[in-house]
Amino acid sequence: MLERYGHGGDLRTAEEAYGKPEMGFLDFSSNMNPLGPPSVVRHILREGWRDIVQYPDPAVRELRSKLSAKYNIPMESILVGNGAAELIDLTARVLKPQVTGLARPSFSEYEEAVHKSGGGIYNIPLHAQHQFVLQQQDVEAAQAEVDLLFLGHPNNPSGKLISRDVLAMLLQGDHPCVLDEAFMDFVPNEQEHSLLQHAAESQRLVVLRSMTKFYSIPGIRLGFMVAHPDRIKLAQQLQVQWSVNYLAQRIGTAVLEDEAFEISSRQWLQEEKPWLIQQLEQLGLDVVHGEVNFLLFSFPVSMGVTVKQAQQHMGRQGILIRDASLFAGLNERYCRVAVRLREDNCRLIAGLHTMLSDLTQNRG
């Protein structure tokens, strides 16, 4: 199975499965910005090695200061971590929920973190007929059963934002809530949708952010948490010392200053995503119109194609796609792909066309 460790982007497993070298794959299974990393990262890696003889700043002060200025939130409300994965786990250990409401489908690490902290799960269904958008009545039903809501905003794998009505209900209610905004950087006018500033003041809201997706630095591992200062202090007490290394701190500080990269990235996505949606739909696929840099789609029943068949066929072509049936709440017909550059996206469409032709002919 390509997602042996629960994620896309596992090139070593792909090499073992399909007999190609790691760098011989076109990877649509992980959701990195294809314009990145920003050029300043190359400079830091080339020159910064001389300074790794020093310990990193244990308080990550420079990066927290940059984040504070960029998002207009106090430094004491910010905790930087070794990627969003560490912060998801850390949040569950801080809050120690007995029962957590999770949308289905959503990122599997939420459930893993809750189970590690000794809690149980309440499923909140997301429905295909609603384009997998969280419904207010389903949230209300969950609030009667849980002591924490842990939600993606935008959600993974659907790419859909939580509606303004549901966000208002979450802010006005009494239930603690964690929002994972790992892909919020890709959303146009993100400041209109993000709850970062609310989280900095609230005793009930925590917002998590990743810096690896937008800046395309997953090998560095970098993310941050925003919450009330009292909650940040509790998280600091549980966080492993030296969690954020020296190069990660320098890179995070530098990329935040690259406004041109941000503008180019949003322009690229605004142009490329609608084109890719159109191409996928012309193949007869049912596409969820998400807000971010990846797309969830399904093979219609009439095609008789499963995502595992598609993944195997595409892998042999050197193209990696994500088996979205592994997300609880989705069946064997669902797939997720990243939005990449036009040349790569053309190869994806051509590969899918070949795969669909081969599999449907063999079925006939």
C-alpha cells in the first residue's frame, strides 16, 4: 500500500512498489506548493550550516515575533512546533478530551492524537450531497455528546471551508474547539476566514497552522499554534525541549518576509485550479470544488473503477495519486490529487485518460 505510514508523499514506498527511483515520480499524493521553496531557503541552507554548532533559541523568539507582526496577535499567544503533526499531538495532550467530535472524512492524525491521549471519538458526518461541507445541525448534535471539537478549516481531504454560520456558532458556544488551518494560506482573502485572532484571546479556541505546505518545506517541519496565553504555557510545559531546530527557525523567519512569493502562489492557484477541475470533469469524474491546492474526486459507479486500481495503474506510469478511501467516511471510489504546474497537470490528465481507457476496456 502506497500510504503505508498514513500519508501521501512517501517516495521510498513508491520506489519499492513500482520499481522506479524515488525522483522518477510525479507526486500528486502530497499537497505542496509547486512554486516553492522560496529562493531564500536555498541561501539559508547554503550558508547557515556554519551556525548549527549553536543551540537553537528555545523560545523561538525571532520567528514568533515575525508571526506576531504578520497576523497581529501577541507573541505570548504563539507556540512554534516541529510541524503541525507535533502540535496536533500536543494539543490533544494539553486538552485531554474524553470524547472528541471529528468530521468524517478528515485528517487521520486528529484521531490518532485523541486515542493517544486516552479519549474516544464521536463521528460528525460530511455528506457528498453537500460537497462535504460541515452542516450546522450535525455540529449541534455533536455538541451534546462531546467535550471537544477538532475540525479542519479548510478540511482535508475535501478542501472545503467551514461556513460562516457554523464558525459563528463555534465562537458563541461553550464547547472547546481546535481548528486546523494547515491549508488556510492557500485560501483567497484568508484573513476573512481565519480565526487566528479570535484564538489568541479565547479560552476555548485553539488554531493550528502549518508552514510546510505553502512554503513547500515538509522536510524542515514547521508549524505554529495560536491560543490564549494560559493554554500556550501549558503546551510549552509538555513540549519536547529544542523541538524547533536552528535551520527551521531561520527559514521560517525568512519566508514570512517574501510577499512576492505569496502573491505568485495565490495567482498560480487561482489560474490553475479551475483549469484542472474542468479537465477532471471532462474525464467524467465527480470533483469536489475545494478552496485550496488539492482536489477530491470520485470515479462514478458506472465506470467500475476503484481508487486502488487507479493508483496501481498510475504508479506504474510514474504518477502518484492519493487513495482517499483510507479517510474514514469515503468509499473505494475516492481519490485526492494536488494541484501542480500546468505541465505536470497535463501529465496527470493524460495518465488518468490512459488509465480509464485501459481499465474500462479490460472490464468490457
